[in-house]
Amino acid sequence: MNNLLHYARKYKRELILAIICIEAETVFELIIPMIMADIIDVGVATGNKSYILMKGGQMIAFAAVALLLGHACARFTAICGNGIGAEIRKAEFQKMQTYSFANTDQFSTSSLVTRLTSDVTTIQNSITNGMRPGFRSPVMMLTALVVSFRLNARLAMVFLLLPPCLQ
């Protein structure tokens, strides 16, 4: 893992921005159902159309912010993943240049090409596609737990009591 982080040094800014975008997008997506609950509990219950429209506007705004954050997250993770892949390929190529002719004769050309392309592409895709679920899931779980307790604490106890029983 330390070796992988070594290649991420140049892309530290994009990595941090991607994580921030992932976390913020998750929170905005989980606030939208709370606003919907307010529309039903207050707006529909009292018949207040202006309240419903105001809360509907909030939902649209939060959805738009979540969309922009998702787009930024995709951009930053792509830059980070592709950059780390490029750094790994560069390091592999430099290492291969230090091999003697006897060492390079031991490896077939196809084996070397595979290591320089598909193996690194697998790592690159793992970074690009794995960041979002890896950082989104814990925040979604905690935020959803807080939101569920805010909406109905008694019913939300199911979320705390049921998971240990399912294992």
C-alpha cells in the first residue's frame, strides 16, 4: 500500500478533492428524503402550496449540487487514477531499462507488454472505480442512520438491532 501511495504523491490534491466531493454528494443525496418528509408532514398536511413549492425548489437545488459534486468526483478520480497508472508505467519502464540483456531475454516481449499495459490498467481502473464506493459507503451508512433516527427514533432501532442478528 505504501508503494501505491508513493505513486499518488503528485495527485494528492485530486485525491483529496475526489474524497471531499464523494462525501458531500452523499450527504446532499441523503438530505433530499428528509425534505420530502417535510413536504408531506407539513406542506401536504396543512395544504400550504407555497411551502411545498419552496421545499420542492430546495430538493431541486440539492439534487443539482449532488449532480455537480458527482461530476467533479468523476473528474478528480479519473485524473488521479490515470495519473497513478502513468506513474506506475513510468516506474516500470525505468526499472526495465536497468535490466541486462540476459534478464530481458528471460522475459518474452508479450509478458513485458502485458505488465506495462493491462496489469497497470487493472490497478488504474481499481483506483478510479473503487474510490467512490469505498468512501461513499461508510458516510452513507452513518448519515442514513442519523437521518433515520431524526425521522423516527423508535423505528430506526431496527437498523441497530438487526445487523448483528443477520450474521
